[in-house]
Amino acid sequence: MLANAPFRRLWTAMSVCSLGDWLNILALTALAGNLTKGDYRTQSLAIGGVFIAKMLPAVLLGPLAGAFADRFDRRVTMVAADLSRFAVVLSIPLVGSYQWIIIATVLVECVNLFWVPAKDATVPNLVPKDQLESANQLNLLVTYGSAPIAALLFAVLSVAADLMRNLVPFLSGMDPTAPALILNAVAYLVSAALIFTLRDIPRRDGAISTPSVLRQIVDGWRFVGGNRLVRGLIIGMLGAFAAGGAVVGVAKIYVEALGGGDAAYGVVFGAVFVGMALGMFFGLRFLRELSRRRLFGLAITLAGLVLAAIAVVHNLAIVVMLTVLLGACAGIAWIIGYTLIGLEVEDAMRGRTFSFLQSTARVTLLLVVAAANPLAALVGAHVFTLGDLTYQFDGSNLVLLVGGVLAVAVGILALRHMDDRKGVSLSEDLLAAVRGERFQPESAERMPGLFVAFEGGEGSGKTTQSRLLAIWLRDQGYDVVQTREPGSTKVGMRLRAILLDAAEKGLSARSEALLYAADRAEHVEKVIRPALQRGAIVVTDRYVDSSLAYQGAGRELDPEDVSKVNAWATGGLVPHLTVLIDTPPEIGLTRLGGAADRIEAEPLAFHERVRKEFRALAAAAPDRYVVVDGTLPSDQLSRAIQDRVREILPDPVPYESEDATGTMPAIRD
């Protein structure tokens, strides 16, 4: 992407601006705290006022600014915005009053409302469509990746400013935040110069106006309110945002209460983002065997406990370490949430869902930050004495403690709302994941055989691939039982006739789910379990995950109810490996021959929901699943599946002993 010269120049300007934006947040909140130092309540309200001034213009004026920004030349708009921000930010240390901080902050944020939509509309014009996703990833990387750099830079500049005030007499009255604000202004000036020399930006290319935040929230809730998983994800992510807002709001006064200055504030601020990066990159690898849905709820719960610990600990070094852990938990939850939403939500609705999440998160952050500092100011600072022991508990401690309790409650709620391993002990599951193992119920572990299930939508090729795998395994000398659902028993054949009869239009969704579960109970009892107990390899075409996808997502039944019914029907029997052949429905349905059965005849939207659920199930249990592209040639699919199955095959091949003639006995089929 960075080989594209026009995009590279714009991306460099965005990098410089992002660094300046993070410096701006740190410097302005620190300056507001410094100007009102001495009165705890006044200082709390002053810092809260800066945060409100930064967020309020985007909430109230964002759509209006987006509509106006589309009417002007985008390059001129961005250059003018950068020059305006340079002038306003440079004036802040020169004026040095709190009133001007608030006015300047509002002015800068209003100018940002023109710069951001012009930038967002420019990127698609500088890169090919097939590289737009990569470009957006780079943009997100620099947006959040520059935060810890800005925090470190702010800490260094604060220390340097203190040294200069002590060594140079005429600088003794300079505020420690002045160098950071000057560098912030210079960053905007550099961005203006970079964009001014970028001649590839078109004047206009379609509307970029944005609907109001309230409209985004109302429309978004219509899409996500009916989906239990997405609803749980968004509740969890918003709860984490609320807890994070509490931290952001009181961080400056809390660090000062611990005896730290502006440099310490920068370190704590940067520790959050360092932790987020560590969580996003290493957290998922460390607990890769744990269900992603469970890990999401656990990460938010642990973040709440860590935040509560930060609230009561009065040691700055320990607070910094706990803040890194807090950021790691937030990073894990955020990346899982975004991934699962991307898998669960249909493509046509995904943009509105993310827009809803971002808008609601912005409003949540604004409300929490607006409430956090007044609450801290209302409580004030108190010192409790018990004998020789003294303990200080002030408003910032209370806000952090409340934020921690809120995050724990939301994490537990998300865990109960989204748990996809009902009946499996959470503690045993977590301990196994720490050891790098996948915890399996005892019923599946006692049997010596191997259980492989094939899943996928209609026309995906799973029936063909399950047959080819069974043939390959027999050629290797294994005892193989190839089976399918529904219809592998006498009872199952009758149920199959009912379930797939295209003329059976009146069957309710609940009845369908129960009939599939009845077939599965008979299937496990009469075919699968006996084969596994004798040490055979069972290869089945469909199993429990088909009910979760077809009846849970396709028929829009409660997935928890479907899961419970099938867990009871199968006695908790889980495949050792599930092969998902992922094929777009519009391709798979064209492969079907003859008259469509009752399931195949469902509309395309039904099959899209089924595919999304299969992919979500695979993402939640990556150790048990292997996902292969169903559009590949059959021989490539077979090789990929065989390579994965080979990893879990018993070794050596369980041949029976040779007879007296030296020949091998026939393999049971």
C-alpha cells in the first residue's frame, strides 16, 4: 500500500495529525489540571470540561459539517483545516487561561469535522477498490498506534520542560505542557504542507454527508436488537467503553493524587494503549483454545476487576502495571467483538451496525466523561485514619471503583448472554486453555475412537468430501463408519422424509428443531457411540452445528435453546474435528440437481444466515474447526482436509495381528 505515492503522502499526513491529536488530548487535560491546581473539586470539573468540549461538537454538528465539507475542494478543505488548527493550538500556551482552553478546544474540534470527512472521502480515490480494506487497516493502525508514541513523547517533553524551567530563569513561569502544545501545532503545520503538495485529490466525487448520530443509533438498533449474539457483543463493548470513559475522565487528577506529575500522566495514558496492543496481538494466541465468546465476557470481567484494583491501590508503579493489564483485557474484548460482529452481521447491514456501535460508543463516552468528573468533584478528597494507618479515598477512587463494578456486571451479563459451551465448566475450560489444550467433556474423552463431522450449506460439497475422506481413511487401514444426518437409522429415515418433504409447508420451526434432535439422539445412540467405543473412526455428514446454523440462525430460534436440546440429545458428545466447507449460497444452490427439498427451497437470505452462523461457530472454536474454501477444486479440498485429519489420527494404524499366512485380515466397514 505504501508503494502508492499519493496514498503514502496522505497516510503520512494522517500519521502526523494523529500524533498531534493525542498530544492535544494529553496537553489540554494536563494544562486544565495545572491551571486549577489546589482545589480538588475545581480541578475535576475543569478537566471534565475539556473532554466535553472535545466531544460535543462531533455529536451535535457532525452531520452538518459532513454535508458542508462535501461542497468544497477536499485538498483546500484539509489544508485550511490544518492551518486553522495550527493557529488555534499555538495560541493556547500564549494565552494561558482556562476559558481560552475551552474555546480553543471547541474551535479545533469544529475544524476536525471538516478535515475528517474530506480525508475519508479522499482515500477511496487514491487506492484501487481491492486495496481499500488494507488502506483502512493502515489508517486504523496509525490512528491508535500513535497514542503510546504520543504518551511517551508527552512524558519526555514534560520532564524536559521541568528541567528547562529550573535551568533557564526566564522560562520559570512556563507551563510544562507548553512544549507539547507547540509540537502539536507544528504537527498540524506539517500535515498542511504534505497535503498541499498532494495534487491527486479530486475536487468532488459523490456525497459524503453523514446521518445524525441519533438517526444512526435508532436505525442501528433495529438491525442489532433482534440478534442475541450481536446484542450481547454490543452491550459488552459499550460497557467496556463506559468503564474506559471513567478512567479517561479522572486519570489526570488520580495520577496527581498519587504524587505523579504530567510525565506520570503521560505514562499511565500510554500504558492503556500499550496494553491494548499486547492484548490484540498476544492475548488471543495465549488463550487460543478457549471459546471466543467466553473469552470476550471473561476479558471484560477481568478488566472490571483490574479497574477496581487500580481504584484502591495507591502506588503509582503498581497502577501503571495494572493499567497495562487493563488495556490488554480491553484489546482482547475489542478485537473479538469486532471479529464476531463482522462474521455474524450480513454484509448489507454490517456498515450500519459498525456505524451504530461507533455512534453509541461516542455518546456513551461523552455521557460517562461528563458524569465522572462532577461525581469526583461532588465526593471530594477524604482521609481516613485508623490508628497509625491512613488511607486517602477521593472522588477519582470512587469513579474508578464504580467503573470497575460496572465492567464486571457487563462482563458477566455478556458471558451468560453469549456462552456457547453450556454445561462445560468455565474454570476447567479456562485451565485447559492456559495449558494450551481444549477441554472436552468426559463422555467424549472416554471413547477410543475418532469423531469427524462435516458441515456446510446446501451444495457446499460436504457430502462428496465426507465420502472421499472415508475412502482415504479405509485405504490407510482404519476402521471407518461413514454416516449422515438425518436418516442413518430406521427411525431417522422416517424423520428425514418428514423434514425434507417439500410439500410439508406447515412444520413449525420448533417442531423442526425437535425432530432433528430426535434423529440425532437415535443416530448417536445406535450408530456413532457404538462405533467410537470400539475404536472406529466416524465420519458424519452433518451434526449438532447444523441445527445451530439452520434452526438457530436460519429459523431465528434462540441458539441457547437449540444448544441445550441437542446437548441433551447427544449426551454432550462433541466431534474431535469439524470440517466446515465454506461456500457462498449463491454458488452452492446452483450446484443442486433435481427438485429442491424443503430446506433447499428456502430464500437466499435464509441460507446467508446459515453461512454466517457456521462461520461464527468456527471462529468461536478454532481448535475444533478446519474451514476450507468450497469454491476450490475437489482435489485441493480433499488434500487440505486430509492434511488436517492426519494430525489427529491414531498412530500406529490399528491393524489386527497378521494371521499364520502373513496376510492382513479384512478391514471392517
